[in-house]
Amino acid sequence: MNKAFTKEDGGPEVEQLPDLPLSPHINYVTPWGLADLQARLATARSELARLRANRDFLEDTHPIAVAERDIRYLESRVKSAVVIDPAAQSADTVEFGAEVTVEDENGQRRVFRIVGEDEADPGKGCITAHSPLALALIGEQPGQMVDWDRPGGALELEIVAIRYPAGPD
């Protein structure tokens, strides 16, 4: 009998993909950022279990390799997480976890939240603590002016307000 049709080897061979690159920065996360990482890890583990249960029926084992690689990445991110509770931060200075309202030279106001790399979503105003904007804001107080060095040119911003939310909103 053709070996491809036997279960002696437990199914087709699964390649091992190279690990996803990890950031060189300290892995600061909010409590809800850690909860999200843990939920993503649980989901990835469930998906891997489902794929392995159906391994004999897979023509391509690449999804298993992807799931294994993603789990290694998520495990590393959870293990290296340094949780910072925004509620413990100083309310008068921009720090990790802050939601900062800024106003530009034209009077346009925008709100940014400084979060961990895995939580960042610039489209929703969630920026990583290592971004140029966050680096310009951290340590500053309301009323202060900061220069945001953007690819399109520097923009001067006034810090209007700082708030430390109790959750992801």
C-alpha cells in the first residue's frame, strides 16, 4: 500500500516556518492589551487543535505550520509582557496608557491613546509608545507644545487634555 494512504506517520509532514520577528522594545501592554493577547493565543491554540484533528484530510499542511508559528509568537509576547495599568499613572503627565487630546496650528483636535505594539491601531488613534508622536508626547503636560516629526513635515501640537481610561473603550 502506498505510504501516503497509511496512518503510520500520523499524517503528512508539517514544515516549520521561521519565527515572526520580535520587537527589540520592552513589551509594555495595558491590562486589556494582555487580555487580548491571551485571547488571541487561546483562539490560535483552538485552531491548531482543529487543524491537527483533521490533519489526515488536509492536502496542504501549511495552515498547521502557520498556526504553530503564530502560537510561538503569541506565547513569546504574553511571556514578555510588562503590564502597565493606566490608572496607576500620573494624571498630569503623558505616560503609557494615556489618552491625549492635542490641537494643531489650525485648531483641529485629535485624540491619541498610547498603547503597546500589539494594541496599536493608528486608524483608531491607538499609537505605540515607540512611535514618533508618542515619544514627542510622553513626559509632557497639558498646555505644552510638542513637535511631531512626520514624514510629511513637522507639526506643532498643543496638549489640551490627558485622560487615563479604565478600559479599551
